[in-house]
Amino acid sequence: MPRPNGRCRRCGAPVLLAVTAAGRLQPLNPQPDPAGNVAVYRNAAGSWRARVPNKALPALPYERIHMPHHATCKPPATVTPGPAQFPAGVVSLAEHRRKRRTP
């Protein structure tokens, strides 16, 4: 299993950052997954390269199939601030705005 070389910006999970043919970084789950659709290999310089295999050029023996991280990313639940979360002396205007928007 390749070692993760980055972290997801949304959920903070470790990801494998591979360079696509267009020169962009694609975050992948670090463990190989046969359900994935990205073939990953390491080039002579040691960087991870990613491509999508197709009928004309299927996955080669030295490539491993990985799942794109965006397909499985689960960002942490966001907490909406309530009145109890505000410090003393700070008032939430959310209720006022809600009343003003309703016809």
C-alpha cells in the first residue's frame, strides 16, 4: 500500500496525491480498491502518476487501481451556532433575519 503524501482539505483524511496527464493533482484513497477507476503507478522520478484506464489501454501489471477520494469524502458535520454558543454580550441576529424574510 502506498504511503499517503497529503491530507484532504475537506475531511482531513490522509490521501495519495497523484499527478494526472494534464498536470493536476488528484487526491486518491491510499489503499488500492478494485471498485475504483484510476490506475496509479510511480514513475522513475518517484512521483505518483494517475490515469483512467480504458478499452484501448487497460490497467497495466505495474499499476494499481485506486478510488478517487472525492467519491468517498465525508466532511465533518458542521455545527450551526445557537444562542448558547455565543459569549456574553453577543446577540445572534439569525432569528431577526428569519422573521424579516418571511412574508
